[in-house]
Amino acid sequence: MLLVVIGITITFFILLYKRNDNYKFSKTTLILFGVSVLANVSLSHNHIYSLIPGIHDGIGISNTIAYSIITDNVQWSADLFKRVYNYSTIVSGILLILLLLSFIKESYRTTAG
């Protein structure tokens, strides 16, 4: 899943670069931020469901996006779900900062030159 998102993002960036788009980095970062927020919401949903007793017979993953991120390779636990959700929140925050900085830099470049 991660490789698909990276591949789509690189393809989108190349297409914008060939079009000579002034906002190519901010548009690409916006797509990454959107995917990151979607993953963050899915991981949050999964983490919350792991804390409510009686929803699953044991512990389970509640949606396909969270399953594609966590997979069967590890021992599932509420602590693992919380940790993955926290990492996803950090990545979303970093992408938000990069998005804001790219909007500022690209709008400054457009107005200055």
C-alpha cells in the first residue's frame, strides 16, 4: 500500500513538473497529507475499537486501511495500535508543516518573480 501511494505521488509530481506548474511541491504534499490524514483516521478508529471490550472476539483490526498498514506480521495489541496511531499523527503533523511552508514559499516565489 505504501509503495502504491509513493508511486502515485512520484508520478503526479513528474506530471506537474512536465507541465511547468509553479505549485508542484505544494500540490504533491497536499496529496500526501490527505492520504496521511485518511490513514490517521483509520488507525484512530482501529485503536479506539481495540479499547472497547466486547466489540471483537479478542483483538482485531477494524478496517482495511489499518490492516494494510499493520498487517499480520506482528502480534496485535492495544499498545501496538496506539503506537502506530501516534506515529501516524507525527507524520501527519510533519506533512502539514511541510505543506504550509511550501505554500508560503511558492506563493512568495510567484509574487516576487
